[in-house]
Amino acid sequence: MQAAVILRPGDLVVMDIPEPQVGDYDVLCELLYGATCTGTDQHLVAGRFPWPVSYPTVLGHESVGRVVAIGPKVRHFRAGDLVTRVGCPPSPDGSLAVNWGGFAELGIARDHWAMRADGLPAAAWRPHRINQIIPPEIDPRAATMIITWRETLSYVTRMGIASGATVLIIGSGGNGLAFAAHAAHAGAAQIVMLGSPRRQAAALAAGVTCYLGYAADDVATRLRDLSPDGFDFIIDAVGQAGSADRALPHLRPRGILGIYGIDDLAACRIAPHRARSSFTYYAGGYDEEETHQQVIDRMRDGRLDAWIWLDAEHTYPLDHILGAFDAVHSRRCIKALVQLTP
């Protein structure tokens, strides 16, 4: 089968790899669509991912698959089910790693419910709670957004963003826009975004109340004017060195600051004396499973609209995945859709 493989940093190719084998609790899925991730995917391709990576590796973690075969101990999936976060496994001999392996023609999901019920250790089933069933009426192209939305909704909820909050978001990529949408749904009174001028329309559609170009000379002054008492929450969705630190003076006393992006994660530093008073640094992470049903409900009622993020008119076949990443890199789109099987 075909898969997008990073042979070494900077060298992404589409090549043949072995088809995955189906184990007891596995479901084999035909992978339908995947979406590019500006953070994880592009950092892996460039060799700048902040955690250890073994190359060559199969790329992709925002893919949706349809079940075509079922292992003997599977009880919660059926043929034809749509499933989130499907990816091919690493090769048994260790010659090919995966960084979730979603950009491939076939992938494996696991019946974590059955694994847990049958007494397997948590380490065996917990990582596969990301494999959740998607209702059949949801467009599988739009369903690629579920992964981004689950992560960011969990993050926002754990942070404590609620009705009446004031929120500053640094970054106008897919994650930044998702944070804005979730903050709006939570009833935030003010959602300010710093980002690229090209993204203003998408940001306003997602729920941003005030959009500022990050390169403007008067950003600090405008932020003070917008929220003289400081923002309740600041989320750095990019993670460039110095960006969260520069925003710290705009955090209200006892406010909450979180760095979600990974651009310069190892180099991010915060000088606490820049803050107005005591504050909390959020380090609670996220859990995709805990927000899956909320995301599905919001897709059904129209509160989450995938086409703010995705361009339905431009879908890239797997063998043109380099074109998809070029479109994202040149900011012709926010997230690119990759069709994984014809």
C-alpha cells in the first residue's frame, strides 16, 4: 500500500510499505481523508519536532478511516463504521516507525473498550481511546477536523474558560482558530487574536471579537486599550520563543497562561516579573476522548463548521501530498485535505 514517509528530515516521499496485519482487538480501516497539521506534521518533516523521532517514519495523525475487517475479539466496531485517528502501525522489524501513520491507504484502530473489559493493562488500551466512532451522517472530509477540535476543546475546558471570560489567543492557524471557536461557545465576553492579516475573515467567522495583525507597531498599546485590567486567559497557540513572555504583561492578576504551540517549545521562557501579579501557568494538557461527544454534538448543530478551516474545493491525492504541505506553508489554506484512497 502507499504511504507518506519521511525518509529523513526534509525528505517526504510517497512509497509502498507493507499492509498492516489484523490482531485480536484490531479493526482494519480503509483510510479516506487526512488533514495536515501545521504544528506536528510540519515539524516532523523539518526535523524540528521537540521529542525524539525515529526516521524513516509514516506521517499523519488527523485521518479518518472506514472499517473493512475486524479482529476476533472486537465487539464495538462494525464493518462500515467511520473511525477517528486511524494510522498504520510501525513495521515489526523496527525498520519503519510511525508518527501516528495516518497518511496511508490502510490503517489500524483498536477496540479499547473490549481490551479494557477483558482485563488488559491500561498501558495497552489507554493510547487507543483516540479511536472513536463517527456518526455516519458526518462528512468524512469534515471529520478530519475532529482531532483538532477534541484536543483544543479539552484544553480550553480544563483551563477553565467560561462565560464572561476575556481571552487572548496568539496565532491564527488551525489550533488558534479552534481555541477561538471553543471560547466563543463557552460564552467568553472578549476573544482577541494576534495573527496573520490573511486570517482575519476566518478568525471572525470562528468567533474572534477583535483581530490584530501580529506585526503591527502598536499591538501592546491596543491590547492595553482592549483589556485595561488584563485578560483572564492567554493561549499561545504557536509557541515561538518570546511570544508568551511578551504577552505576560497583558495577563490580569491571577490569570492563566498556557503555551500550546511547539514551534520553539524547548526555547520558550517566561520572566515572571513581567506579570502584573501572581498568575497560573497552565500545564494540564488535554484528553481527546473526554470531548469527543461534545465535538460531535457541535458538528451536528452547526456550531463547528469544518469549512472555516478546510477548503472543500481543493483536495490533494496522497501522491500529491507535497502540494498539500506547500499550500499550507504558503498560507493558501489553513489546513489541507488529503484524499488517501481513490
